[in-house]
Amino acid sequence: MLPASNRVIACMGDRELPNEFKVLKEGGNLVSLRGMPNGRFARRSGMPLFKRLLFQAAGRKYDRMAAVKKQTYDFLFVHEDGSQLDRIGRLFDKENPLETSIDTAFAFDEINKALDKVKQGKSKGKTILTFE
């Protein structure tokens, strides 16, 4: 089991959201880049009432998952440009740093060893390949 975190950026999609909520501390915030938009997203985006209600209904499943441990669920619509990456970067500041968990770093010539470790599912964090 990975250590709990205050904030999780979910990039894997709907199937992994329950697992991502599990590693989130009580009161933490999950930001999904590939999940379903919810009412909070629609309000932040300034959408009209009708669309806010639709997104609220569509994202209710994730809002319920979050409510179990007083967490919040936010959707962030991602597109490929520098200003979007800057906005994502500003989600994390000195008070809310992005925390990563690194298990093992392998040299590139140990790639098969690294892949075996990941395949076994025994990592306690990220497996890193280094290039020198």
C-alpha cells in the first residue's frame, strides 16, 4: 500500500479512480485529467445552469466516492499547450507540494530488471530509468 497523500493527480481514467481515492488522505483533493467532469468543474468554467446540472449528475459517482473521507473531486480539462501546463503547475505551491514516491532507480542498461519489478507489482512507488 502506498503512503497516503493530500493531493492526487489522476491520469489513468475511470477504472483507477477508486484506487486513487484510497491513497488520498481524509480531506484531500483528487484532480482528474481523464475522469468525468462534475458540477464543480461546470461552476468553475462558468457554464449555464442547465449544463451545470448535467455535469453535476454525470460526476455524482465521483463526488460520492470523495465524500466518504471528506475528500474533494475536481476535473481538469487538459489540452496540449504551455498555459495549461502552467495552470496545472500552479495547483501545487509551497503549502501544497506535489509529492512523489520513488521505489527504485535503474540505469537504462538494467531496463529488463526494471520491467520485471514493475510486472511483479511489488513496487512501493515509481520505478525510474536513468539515462547517463
